[in-house]
Amino acid sequence: MITTIRFYPYLYVLRRFFSASAFIAVILFVLTGCNKHSVSEEAVVVEPQPHWLYNYIPRHRNEIRWYQMGKWATWALFGNDDDGIFGEEITAGNWCDKKISVKRAAKWAMRNPLHNFNFYVIGSAYKSNSEFAILSLSAERAQLFHYEKEGKTVFAGKGTGLWIGFHGWKPFVSLRINYGRVFEMYVGWRERGNFGLKFCLARKQKKEAS
């Protein structure tokens, strides 16, 4: 007797997988504001230095077609539209003078984890973001329900301060406690529109230069 193997269940699973992947790719394409002007104005984008990693992690989302699910995934998880995956752009400071390598890419990724995801997938750093302070307390001033057309606040004041509000209508909370040592924390979407998380234990305050 010849046994007939049916592939219908496997084909069904594969079809569902690719349908879901295509849907996710389209969502990423839409969320990231895919247009030639979507890169941050602060970034100075130059042609990427030749390295095989750029064959798998696109330098910028404008290089990706909407249906290229794999490239969307690597771009979102490991890419860096602003400074490059090696930190080779001028915006990265002294990193731009170092020779690119896989080791350097790993260090830069650890220093800036999920950059594109935080800035352009769940964030809105590709556009101007407003600021609405529900509560802003510092030694300099106190504000309630204050609106600014352009976001500019991370911490309320230079010393101890608390800020609770929205950037681009996305929540953000920051706290700084200065008592000779400085404690800083924030969570939420920063003034530029990117999602950020910081928790810095008390450290000595830097003396201002005379």
C-alpha cells in the first residue's frame, strides 16, 4: 500500500507565516515615516563605509522595499539611521575616527541598543514633537499644564527637579535629585520623540570650571 503524504497543513502554516510577516513589514513601513526627509535633521548622513554588515543591516530605511521583511527586522533591531551601525558619522563624536569592524559595531549597539526601534518604530524622532507639562517642579520655577510647540525638556531645571508630561503626546517622567551627589532617572518618550530609559545611581557632582 502506498502512503500519500498531504502537505496542506504545512502550506497553510507557511502561508500564514508569510502573510503575518508581510503585514508586519507594511506596519513598520508606515510607522517609520518612510520618506526621503524622515531622517533626523541633526544627523549628517554620508555614504556608508564598505563593510559586509551593511548587506544585512540597511544603512537607512529609504533603502528598504516595503516587502523586504528580513531587512525591516534587522534595520529595526540593529540599525542606526543617525550615526551608522559603527558610529561612523560625525554625530557620533570621537567614534567616527575609529576603524570600522564587527567588534566596533557590537560596542556601538550595546551603547545604543535598539536605536531605530526606539527612535523610529515606537518613537517619532523623524518629526517635530510638541511638549505638554502636567507638572514641572524645580528650584527655578513651577509649572502646571504648560504647552510648548516644540519639545525641549528632559529634566526640570539644573538641580533637583521633577517633570511629568507628554512629548508628542506620548508620556514622559523624569526626576533628578541633587544633594551633593546626583541621582537621575527618566522613562518614556524624550523631547526628540524617541523612547528612553535611564536610571543613574547617585554620583558625585562635577565641579563647574571657573
